[in-house]
Amino acid sequence: MTSKIWKVGKTCWRTTVVDLVVISTPTESHYSLTKSALYAQKHVLCEKPFTHTAKEADELIAIASEQQRVLAVFHNRRWDSDFVNLSQLVKSGALGQVTNFDTRFEIFPPKLMSDKSMTVNKATLQIKAIYDLGTHLLDQAVQIFGLPERVTGLLGTETEDANFSHIFTVKMHYHNVRGDKGSFRKLYVDIQQDHLMAGKSPIDEGFGEEPEERYGVLATKQGDGSVVEKIIIPVQHPTWAEYYRKLAAAMSGQGPVPVSGSEARDVIRVIELAVSSSQLAESIDFSS
């Protein structure tokens, strides 16, 4: 197989040998590049965050529909082992009705701010660091519980630059959520990223498999009021490569888009409301 490199990305869209354009550029260029690729009759896979605003997302969704092209967004952490396990526990009823879902990434600020990959877009993103890893966390929550009734956001910083808010808390309020049976606790981020950084391939044996110390714990309340904890061995789950298998199927008309533009748009809307909530110091209705 031979490869070709174009110095200007848009020039590759003029050739008929390109079916899919993958947008993995800085966030501020996602909207314009995705729009251009769709008008060039290319399917598009856009890195998260999809866009800066829900309005931009709606426009791209409409263009994709008009051009009859597949528009997908890379929320690959739907295929993280912890999320796959949690989803199965919720669906099976092992946790009963879920009353609280706490999910987060923790990165020490000096390390974050010294990372060139994070500071390149600092001037543009400013308070919107929530648009980075926050998109994964919010997407997972929406996948389990659906869209919230209200959103409360709190953004902050522990760095010298008060405009760059890398700390964020988002509370999503639901009317019909109750808890009654148990809890599931899972530490550590999914190991696939570590494996990729170590040079492993998704097709290598053992890729994505976690050591025992990373297993989650299911705690359930018994009839006598006692609590029993059980180690949950990770299910055999599809790795991030499953995203691309589903995307290929969608492009050939044989399946749904793995993460559609409309699903990613909903996450952007939650983020917009969280940022506004933090600025106004009040909860905001999702429908507002």
C-alpha cells in the first residue's frame, strides 16, 4: 500500500480516492474543516469536541444530511472497559435505580500546563478546557441517563492564568432518578491509551485487557441490611477499534453511525449550559 501526503489538507478532498476525512486538528478548526469536507462530498470523522457551539453543530448536521454523507464524532470512550461494565450493570438492574453517577479525570495542574499539547490552544479555549476530556465524561452520562432537566456548572483554576479553567464540575439534574440497591466503583482510566503509548496495536493479543488491580468493585445491599462487595471481572468488551468497524459499516449503509453529530451536539449543549451556569452562579434548564 502506498501513501500520499498533501501539504494543504483541503487539496486531498478533490480526489475521488478519498472517501473519509478525519479531522484531528485543533478545536477551533473543526467547524470550518468539517463543513468544507462535507461540501466536498466526503464522509467525516471529527475529533471531539465536535464544535464550540451547538449552533455550529446543528449547521454541520444539516449539511451532512443535505450531502447524504456520514458525519461521526470520536467519542471513543464509550468503548472504555469501565463504561462498558457500568452500562451492563445498570441495564441488568444490579444497581437498582441509580441515584448518583460520579465520573472524573484527575491531572495535576503543573503537569497539565507544561504539556505543549494542552497549551497550544490555550488562548482560544480559555475557560473551555471542559471541552477536552469533559466531552467524554458528559457523553457517557448522557448515554446512560439521557438528557438532563437542568445543568449546574462550576469552573475554576489552580494555575497562574485565571482565564484558563482546567477544573470543572458539572451536575446534571434528572427528575426520575432514585437509588435503592448498590454501587459500582472503578478506579483508573481505561488501559487502551497506555497500551497505545507503549507501542501496542489494537490487533495485538492482550490489547485493552486490564490487570486485576484495576478491576471494579460492586457493592450490593442485602436483605438484612449488610453490604457485600464483589470484584467485577471486566467483560470481554470491544476496544476502540470497534468505533472504526461501526464507522465503516455506516459508510457502506450497513449500520448506524457509532457517534452521530446530533449525539455530539447534545454534549456541546450541556457544556454551553455548564459554562453559563458557572458564570451566572445558578442552575440552568436544559430546554432554555
